[in-house]
Amino acid sequence: MTLERADRLAAVVAARRDGRDDEARAMALALHADWPDDPDVNLQCAWIHDKLGLEAEAVPFYERALDLGLATEDRDDALLGLGSTYRTLGRYEESLTTLTRGVEEFPANPGMKVFRAMALYNCGRAKEACESLLDVIATTPQTESLAGYQPAILEYSKDLDRVWA
């Protein structure tokens, strides 16, 4: 990784984390113009588009990041992000396929299981969804946190049938 790329990528992350979302998006897209085949750059583009409510625009960035061989430490977040984004767009089967792959690759990630349960529900498999959620509740230690996913889970729990188009 070149120093310039690393510095620019760090600036995108800092802007996104500081809530300077429009600035982060502009920087991410400029970075993507210079490094379109970089999985980390594509993932940052996906995340900022998702954060801005531009889910349809986030999808190709998630897909490209995963296709380019995203590092394992970010792969679970990318699979969860892509699967969740597919779901919010009403692309339920793609969501379920992606989140099932995520559960298979990262079986210890309770957030992946929760989002997969939402996709199961949207695919008309409510019994399986409920069983999956009960399993997460029963097997996730109190000290293990789903806090990072809590705002999204709470928002989606209000209406699992809503499509965010």
C-alpha cells in the first residue's frame, strides 16, 4: 500500500467516523478514481454510500470489494453490509444468499445471524427466522455485544417489510 493511498484512505475513514459524510463520500470517490481495483477503497465507498442512504449505489462497491479479495478482518463486515443492503432494497433472495455465506464463513458473528434471520423472514421463512433469532439470544453471552448493529436492528424491527428504495 502506498503512503499516499494509505493517508487518503485514513482521511476517508476519519471523515466518515466524524460524521462529515458528504466530505467522506467525495474523498472516497476521488480515491476510487485513482485505485478502482483496491478492495479497501471499494469497501470505504460502499460504507459511506450506505451511511448516506444511497444503498443502491453502495451495492457495486460491496460486490467489487468482495470480488477483489477483501482481507478477512473486513470480509465479515462487507458480507453483512451487502446482505443487509440487498434486504433493504427488497432483493431478499440475494440478501439471504449473501448472509448465509456470511454465517458459514463467520459462524461466531451473532450480527450476521440476526441479519440473516431478517432475510429469512422476508423470504417467507418466518419459522426458521424465529428459530435463528432464539438461537442467537440463547447462545450469545451477555458480555458479547451486538451494540454496533443495534441502531440498524432497532430501525428494521419497526417494519421488516419496508423496502428502502
